[in-house]
Amino acid sequence: MSLGKWLGLVVLLVSLYILWQIRQVLLLFFTAVILASALNSFVLYLGKQGLKRSWAVALTIVLALGVTFLFCLLVIPPFISESQQFSELGPQSMDRIDQWTNWLEAQVPDQAILGPDVFDAINTVVDNLTNEIPNYVSDVFRNFLSLFSSSLLVLLNILLIFVLTIMLLVDPHKYRSIFIRLFPSFYRRRADAILTLCDTALDSWIIGILFNMTVIAICSGIGLWILGVKLVLANALIAGLMEAIPNIGPTLSLIPPMAVALLDAPWKALAVLIFYVLLQQLEQYLLVPTVMAKQLDLPPAVTLLSQIIFALFFGFLGLLLALPLVIVGQIWFKEVMVKDILDRWKYSPRDPKAKHAFEEATPPIDREATT
């Protein structure tokens, strides 16, 4: 290997190391790209109505800030209040389970059916949970408040995303051209076309996920209100927000309303479980096929594995951005690796070994189409 190739390899390894060290910043930048792409669609719409881009960008930013402020004003105060109530009601649900266990033990004569060891084991588990849950709930709630209310790092990250979004929205073509110039000259037009596909896919995904989050939040709120479960607003918001994390999020959103329902009656907790299962069936068989089918055509196993991998390497932000990262990665892999490399990779007729292997592995019809 020549000196130039060795230098190129060293530069590549150093670049990969630097990118890995700044991976969190890159994820924040990718978040800004997603937001800028969504807002840019509205800017383009205003431009088609005859409004100049500078005024369209300013109006879009003002509307986005207004919607965000209105959401925070109307939703966050009651959400925090109900979350505090939930932290107080959580340990009471464990006491109710302990009471039910003692009642069940008293109803079975001489513990003839299950045996005394089973009841002793249940009582031990419930006692341990009853002792540990209050401390755990208080710690989680305290960490939650410190993370989202008083963490300077989170506020700085949000401010960075906001500033980057505005910069990308003001002049997206400049940053797009900088990225395209990283490719060889003969491939820049093709890279620009792939970026256009990524923009379209991300816009469609954002619209679909926002629609699904709204539908799930409204349906869960109505269902919990009909069942008479407390803290409807907080649980509905949790269900809607968790919808942004497929597979894992809907399962986690079931835990708070079931814990609250346990305070009233066991049948109500069972009803909440059945209602959430039916709600997820509505999502899987109605919302996903009709809304998200064109935006994300991935097997469920691939989606789940991607979420686990991104969560392990990049934390919660990686879990939240797993799907858009997979969408973009899928487009680049399909367009570059499959269409531009593999689909154009033909064997050389002058090589007898390659020709023989090709004929052995390829059906006659496909062989004629390829040659």
C-alpha cells in the first residue's frame, strides 16, 4: 500500500473517531434538520401564495413559537399538577394490592387450593414492593423534574436546536450545497436527488406521526374519562407523546393509568388494560396502514432492533430519533448501495469462473435480462 493510501486510511479513522466523539451534537443537528424540513414545507406553501421568503420565514417562526407557547401555557401546568398527584397516588396502589391479597387469602379456606407457601410468597413480594415503590417513585419524579425543569444542559440543547433550526430555515440551500460538495463532482447531482427523497420522506413521517399522536391522545383521554380514571389529561398526554416511540412507547404508556385505576377497583385496571390493547389494535390495523404505510415501509423487527441499537449507543435521544434515522439510512442505502452499485454490478464475460458462477446462481430468465 502506498503512502497516500496509508494517509487516507489514517484520515478516515481519525474522522470516524471525531464523529463518534461528537455524536450527541450530530443528533441535535439532525433534530434541527427534521424541524427545519417540516417548517420549510410551510414556508414553501406561503411562498406559493405570493409571500416573499423572508416574510414567510418570519411568519413561520412566529407561528411556531406561538403554538409552542400556547401548548406550554395550556398543557404543562395541569400536567405537572397531575403528575405530582400521580407520584402521591402510586404508593397507595401498592397498599390496595396488599389489601386484595389479604382478602383473597381470607376467602380461600385453609389455603387449600394454592397452599400457604404461595400466599407467603405473594405477601413477601407485595411488602417489598410497598416498601420500595414510594422511594422509587419519589426518586423518579425528582429526577424527572430536574431533567426537564432545572437542567441547564437540557435548556442549552433546546436553545441550540432552536438556533440551528432558524439558521437552516433562513438559507437551506447554502447548507445543502455545502453537504453536496462533500461528494465527487460526478455524483453531486445524484446526491441532490437523494436529499430531495429524504426531505419528502421526513415531511411525510412528521405529518403522519403528529396525526397519530393527536388521535391516540384524544382517544385515550376519552376512554379514560368514560372509565372514570383519574388524571385523564396527564395519562392522555403520556399516551400521545409515547406514540413517537413505536413498539416501546405504547407499552410504557399503559403503566401509569393502570396504576391509578388500581386505587379504585381491580375491574377498572383490567378495563384500562383491555382499552389500551384495543387502542393499539386501532393503531396497528388502521392508523399505521393508512397513515404511515407510505412513510415507513420497514418490518416491525427491524424497527424494534433499530430502536434498541440507537438507544444503547446514543441514549434517549437516539431512541427518540431512531425512526427518522432509519428512514434516512434506508433511502441512502437503497439509492446508493442497491441502485447505483449492486444493480449495475455485472460480471465480466471474459472471466470463465465468474460466468460459470453467474449461470449457476441465476435463473435463465433473469440471466437474459441481466446480460
